[in-house]
Amino acid sequence: MINLYESLKEILSYLRQYKARTAMTMFGIIWGTLTVVLLLAFGVGVKKQMSVNMHGIGEGLVIVWPGQTSIPYQGYGKGRPIRLNEDDIEMIRANVKEIKRISPEFSKWGTPIRVADKINRPNISGIIPEYADMRSIRPEPGGRWLNDLDVEKNRRVVFLGNKLRDFLFGENADAIGQYVYIEETPFLVVGVMLAKTQNSSYSSRDHDRAFIPMSTFKSIFGYKYLNNFVYQIAGPLMSEDAKKNVYATLAKKFKFDPNDKETLGIWDTTEFDKFIFYFNLGFNIFMGLMGVVTLIVGGIGLANIMYVIVQERTREIGIRRSVGAKSKNIFGQLLLEAFVVIGIGAAIGFIMALILIKLIAAIPVVEFREAVGVPVFDPWVALITVIILGTIGFLAGFFPARRAAKLNVIDCLRY
């Protein structure tokens, strides 16, 4: 421990003696560390923001619309419409094990919803309670989502999108417990949607919609068949099996060819996850390579300086060897010196990167945040950077240190 302490003191003394050379050597390491950490942090931030943008509609979500047959099957002609009700949805729930959640969805456009003299004609949807978990819909504090009793008792309650609330009651007004009229029927507002980022939709953005219990929707508007249904799977790897089994289940009841893709229109949003994965992989590889190349350049500069140090200290090395120092002591001393330079440079680079990440994260421009997100320092980024730095430090110090350890004592003293 004492030898290590004395070695570190000696190394730091030598670095202070040659400040300009030390600063130039460390600059490459500092800049490389800063680049790697910052670029990979941007990669993490971009991935998270893309995930937020794409999953505003829901995560692992598949939307299905009933279509019509396009292939004759078992004596039935083509062109038969497929009409689904809530019992068919429960049949799918029971038979398709890959499905985590499922909900029928009734929709009606153009129906007036009003408060006093303010009238809007949004998409009004009739759904069941588990719909909210699939669609990433959360109520603002003080309100609630629709529940099982609302459906069971045909309650006239409504959950409003936040922008629809703003239009009807005023921006950020307290609408909970107030009444709105859907056509001429009063509905109690039980909740307002917590604002969310949603860059994709299939029947208007959720912030402009009104949600009522499925049973109430059917009794008010007289709908028998649903417009579509949505289901959620546990992971994207189950997507193809789930779709295949949905086709098979409905084909068995409605007598159509399971390979007839026109019978159901399917939008599989899990394709988003695959896109995010591959985009993020390519983005991080590109960013990481840029930073690694910068670090390698800094490592080459360090190796060159270490060779110069070996040459300058040749006589000193000879004296040390002549008084009993072993080759491994010389090798360890110079390798440690390379790691000290790398360590100091990396520490400064890390600190600068963290400061920049905080400053960029503080940028108040909403458009910037929603487009590319903000850089996020991730423990994996730190681990990868440390591994890269350790490898470069070892290689930059190993070869000059090995050369120094192999020097002949007599030649060193004559130098």
C-alpha cells in the first residue's frame, strides 16, 4: 500500500512538472470521454422519447376492424360482412391465450355534446373499464375512469379528454361532478384525462374524445354491432401467434377461410417496438463509434507520450534497476502512470458531460423535447465508457511499459 501511495505521489509530481504535455495528452481523453458519454446519453434520450411518442396510443396494442370475406369457403360466397358483438370479444378472450387484455369499442361521430352554449361533435366511444390500461389513459387527480358498476348499471357517466374539457368548461377548469348533454341526455363527468403525448391514433386523439360505458352507449344509440376491438399482448414476440389465433377463432364461428386477410383489418402497433429497437441499435452504434474513435485517437496520443517518457527516463530506469528494482516494478510503474492519466482525464470528461446533460435537459423548448427528447445518463453508458477507457488505457500503457521493462541496465546507464 505504501509503495502504491509513493508511486502515485511520484506520478503526480511528474505530471505537474510537465504541465503542457500532460494537458495536451489529457485533452484527447477528456474530449473522447465527453463525446462517448454525451452521444450515448442522447441515444438513451431519443429512445425514451420515441417510446413515449409511439406508446401514447398504448403499448403492445393491436386494433382490429371487422371486414368482409373475399374468398368463397365451404359453400359460402365471398363479400359476406363480419359483424361482431361483445360476446365475440369474450370468445376471443377465452381462446387466444396470447392476449393480455381486450375490449370492444363502439364509436359514434357527429353527435353533439354541449355545456350551455358550447357545443362540440367529438368521437363518442362506448367501452369497458380495462380499455384505459391498454390505451394509456389516466385520470387527472380528483377524478376517475369508468368502472364495472358503470357498465353493469348502465350509468350515464362520461370521461372527457382534457382538450374537450377545456373547450366545454374552460382551460383546466374543474369539470368533475358537472353535467354535459350528449344530444338531450345529461351525463355526469366522473373524470378528465391526464394530458399525454400521442403522435398516432385511429379514431381521433384521446384528448378530443368522450368515453361512456359500453352498455349505456348501446342503450342510448341503439348499436348492436361494435365498430372495432382492441387487444393487448404481453410482448411483441407474441404478436404473430395472437393474430393467427384471432383469425382462427373468428373463422370457426363465422365460417370463413382463416387465411382470408380481408375479413379483419388489423393495425399491429407492436411494429413500433421493433422499429424503436432497430433504430436505437443503429443510432447507438453510430454514436458510440464516433465517441470510440475519438477515444482511440486520444489513446494513440497517450501511447506516443508514454514512449517519449520511456526515452526521457531511460537513465532513471537504469539506476532503478541497478539498485534492485525488478522488470515488473518498472512495467507496473509506467502502466500505472498511463491509467492515472486516463483516470484523471476520464473524471474531468465525465463531470463535463454530466454538466452538459443537465444544461441540455433544462432547455425549456417543448418542441425540442418532443422531437428528440433530452439526453439521459444511464448506468450502462457509464459501464460501457469505463470498459472502453480501461481497454484503451491498458493498451496505451502496455507496450511502452513492456519496452521499458526490457531495457538493458548497462545500456540505460550509458544513455
